[in-house]
Amino acid sequence: QVQLVESGGGLVQAGGSLRLSCAASGRTLNMYAMGWFRQALGKEREFVAAISRSGERTYYADSVKGRFTISRDNAKNTVYLQMSSLKPEDTAVYYCGATFTYSSITYRHAAEQYANWGQGTQVTVSS
């Protein structure tokens, strides 16, 4: 079982940037495709971005495409989400998820495909 801990959230003004980190322990991340999801108050958890095991392939929700970048450093067992041009509607708790896969190029964008989750980090964007 892999344990995940998110960090880097906070309060930022609209138009600003934040970088979230997801640090893993217990297992090496290079056997897991990774994803970022978010959940706003009163709403369901939604997909944000995903990255394959190798980092070769990435996939984004339309709402963040061109503004957010997912990346990973398998040597550091860490996945990142660089968020730029933030909007108030980006306000949510952000979660990272890990899903074991034998494929180095697979990514997943459905929450039910992820078996491992962190505790989340709050991102608040003020207008």
C-alpha cells in the first residue's frame, strides 16, 4: 500500500500560482499512474489531471488545460501540480491518487480507478 501526502495548498489571489506536491511512502511510485482530483464544497470529486508511470503521457480536464501542469519525479517519489492563472472556481480541496499499473504509458481519469488517496490540501482563490 502506498501512502500519499499532499502539500502546497493555500490562499492565493485570482491570477496567481501555486504548486502542489504529493509525496509517496511505503511503495515506489514508478509502478503507479498518478492523478490529481479536486472537490469543492457541496460538489462531487472531479478529475483535474493525470500522468502515466513514466511521465510520458499526461491528460487534463478541459477546465484546467493550458493553466495546470502535472509532472512527476520518480526518484523523489513525488508528483506535482503546477497551477497558474488561478480562478475563484478553482477553489477546492485537492487530492492526489495513485493507481497501480503494469503499463508505463497508461493514465486514468476516473476516481473509481484509484485505490490510494492522500488526505487533501485546501486551495482557496480569492477574487
